[in-house]
Amino acid sequence: MEGNGFTRRTALRAGAAGLAASALPLVNVHGQTGGGRLALGLWDHWVPVGNDAMRKLVTEWGQKNRVDIQLDFITSVGNKNLLTIAAESQAKQGHDVLSFPTWEIHAQSELLEPMDDVMTRLSQKYGAINPIVEYLGKIDGKWRAIPAVSGSQNKPSLGRIDLLKQHGGIDVQAMYPASDSAANTAEQWNWETFLKAAEGCQKAGFAFGLPLGNFPDANDWVGSLFRSFGAELVNAKGEITANSDNVRAVLAYAQRLCQFLPNDVFSWDDASNNRALISGKSALIFNPPSAWAVAKRDAPQVAEQCWTFPAPAGAAGRFTPYLPYFWGVWGFSRNKGAAKALMEHLSERDQAQAMVAASGGYDIPPFTSMTDFDTWAKEGPPTGVVYNYPVRPHHKSQQFIAAYPAPPAIAVQMYNQGIQAKMIARVVQNKEPVDRTIAWVTRELEGFQRG
């Protein structure tokens, strides 16, 4: 449900308007002031108790370290967090620390304090880190931010147990139980099986809710689809590779799949798929547990039939859509030492576990060693509904962001323009020949190369 909807240029044009966005209600944490002052602008969590957990962790750290802390929770609704980032980067003043959405570290890298010392210690302590956060947060060999726990999310399949079994011919609990094992049938969870399930559910009146507009939820699942077919539009060297058999194959598949989706998915926004599931009209969406959490509150009969499980596999593998947040320290901060110390503290296992628990399993830590928290096994109903929300070894899946492995300066434009979803719209809605669509996207990508 979240993502970066602004290009850097658009955000910067917001200018001073963003200053007003940072003037939000704040919480003052008054400890002893021997460690100076620290101003934090952290993401306003979709799960309200997530803010409560963060406030507690920050308060305790501030009191222990004698740091007087100003804590603002800045919403991503209306892109107020992006406006705040843009305004502070122009003014060279504001918070010491901000939460940065997925692509913003590259946009602001020259103004961010290097974090190599912190990341080295954390990696030595907790081991392997997700390569996508390195792609997004490490620039010219230097870490410019710390991958955040709070706000980072996966977007795997979130489906109805009953509807998928009755109409889709698949038992998702049997395929992916709430344990570190997968049934033999999990190997068959691929895009062809997905297509058959989509057809069955659509004919029964419960079409899969897969948005295809220019919004993050659409970009993310479509990006995973392209990658699992091996369909890269731009490679890691920045070369345009759209004219390929793999790209043709994924567009041909999309034409088949769209026959079984709601006719209006090309105009859906990030709330549309959530509403489809919560209202009982859809058998499957790609989403974090937030949709299930709302259903638990508003439609418990739907929530108790929900189950989270990996995205389907394609010829090139299985890829789980992933949108990380980052914590960054401005280079103009007046208390960089305290800022970095607090960010390191929040990244450690005990604090990460507290954030995951408070968010009902929504938050995804960047370290593989932190996928063993018991929150994911205990949440319900049904118990274990989010067990398979983190990527686990038996999933044989990789976390992935749309447009990777294109150089980030190009990838962010591809993402913000929804290029892959637009390709599907052209061949499905406009009945445009595949080769003409590939020619169109090649011209677009050439423009992105020029910046």
C-alpha cells in the first residue's frame, strides 16, 4: 500500500510547501540533556500501535543516554514524507534523522551521512543482509542510510483459503503450512497454476484483485512477474534489453491472465485491491498483512479465511515484491554521533523483534537471521496466517524490487512511471501489437537514459 510516488524533480518542486508538512504534532521525550538534542522524523506507521512501540524504544534510549529527543511521526499519506525530505534537503536544516522511502536514498545521497561503520557492525553481528537494500542504500561503495525495520514490507500472495480451494483447485495451507517446510505441491505453484486458479475464481465471481494502474501495488507485482520470466527491460550496465523473447513471453502471458481479472483493474489504485479482498469479492491479492489486519477488524469472516504465501515461480525463479524503508542521517545534522547510535540501537535484534510484534508481523527486518521471530507463527486468526510473509529458505524465493537490476537512476524512473504495467495496458486494453509496445518502451527507456 506504500511506495514512492514522486520523482525527485517533482518532490523538489514542492519546495517550501514541504516545510508545512514537517510541522506535524510531535512528541517530546525529555531525558537528561548531557547527550545533547536529537530531532527525529520517522514514518507514521499504518499500524497505529507501531508508533507506540517506536515511541517507547526511542524514549528509553533517550533517557538512558541523556539525549533530549523530539520525535515526529510523518505520514506518507499525500506524500507528506517526501515533501518533508525535499524541503529539508533544500533548506539544509530540519530533523537530524528521517525515514526515507525506497528510492529516496539515491535522490538525496550527497546530503546523507555515510553509515559504513554502523552497517559493518550490524552485518558482523547479524549476518547476511538483503541484496536489494544494498542496491538501494549503498552508493559508490558507501552506505548512505541504514535499512529500517519499521515500514519495510514484502508483498507476497494473500489469498482466501476457502475460495482458492473450492474454485481455484489449490490448498494454500497444505502448500505452505505455518512451519519451515513446504508440501511437494509447492513446487507446482507457478504462473501456469496461478492462471488456472485465476480462471476458476473469476468464473465463480471472485476474481483475483491485481491492479494494473500506475501505483506501487501494481508496479510491485508486475515487476515480480516480469523478473520471474527473466524479462529485463534494462540490464545492470544500463543497456536497454526490452527487445527479447522473455519480454514477449511475459506480455503474452499477461494477455491470457487479464481475461480473468476485473475489467477496471487498469484504473485501480493502491486501496482497490485491499477493498476487493476485505469486501469478500476477491480470492487473492498481493499485499502485506495490512489488508488482513483491516479485515480482522472490519470483516472477521474474511480475515479468518486469509493466508499469506509466496508469489508464483516462473522460468527464471520465484521473486517476492519488496519495498524497504531506510533511516538516514542528514550531513547537516548537529548531533550525528547520537543519531547514528540511535539508528544502530533500533536495528538490533531485540528492538527489531519489538517492532515486528507491535506491527502484527508487518515490518520486515533486513537481516535473514531475523526471520525467526515468533510473531509470524502466532498471529491470527487463522493462527499462522502471516508465517510465510517473510521470505524463508524453503520458499526458494528472492526479495525483489521492480526495475532491478537497472541502475537506480534509471530504475526509479521506470518505477515511478509504471512502465511495465503500461506495457501490459497497451497490449491488453489498446490491443497494440507486442512489437509496437516494445518499440514504444524502448523510446521511453532511451529518454530515461538521458535523464
